[in-house]
Amino acid sequence: MDAEQIKALDEQYVLHTYGRAPFVLERGEGVYVYDTEAKAYLDFVSGIAVNALGHCDKDVVAAIIDQAGRLDHVSNLYHTIPQAQLAQMLVEASFADKVYFCNSGGESVEAAIKFS
């Protein structure tokens, strides 16, 4: 599909609540994203949607593949090895005694209000 076909499909099936850029992103590498015409853009908004580590870093991709081969995602109702290890790393690298994992900014604000 070319960019115009993708944008038409998007227009037909996606509820628009904000304006979008006039190009279609196809891939990323490091700090750059590339559109369907192979034009490179410096990704200054990578923090949105939790992609603050760049695109397609080989170590990150390897870690994702490794974990996806074990367990994709489960609820916080269950203990998992990576979650316990990440919690330990965060506590040891910060001022905190414990961490709280949540799914969204809204949930984190709600938790902060409840904890305070």
C-alpha cells in the first residue's frame, strides 16, 4: 500500500481526535523514523507511547524477542521474574523503598493521590 491508500484507510476506520502529520511512518532506526518515501525525520517525540530508547536498537530487539519467547504479558496479579528484578533495580538506583507498576499516566496519577 502506498501512503495515500494508508491515509484513506485511516480516514475511513480511525476516529480522529487530533491532526496528524501528512506522511506515513514505516520504520525507525535509532533517533530517526522513515516514511514510506524513505524520507528521514529526527524523532523528537519518542517519549510519547514509551519509546524513549530509540528505534530498533539491537539489544532492545534481542531482549524483546527473548522475553516474547517466554511470556508476553500478564496482569500484576501474578509474580514474574522481570518485574521483581526491575523493581529491585529501580529501588537500588533511587530514593524509593518500593515501586508501583501501573499501565498509564492516568493510573499513575490516581495512585499518587491514593498514596498521598
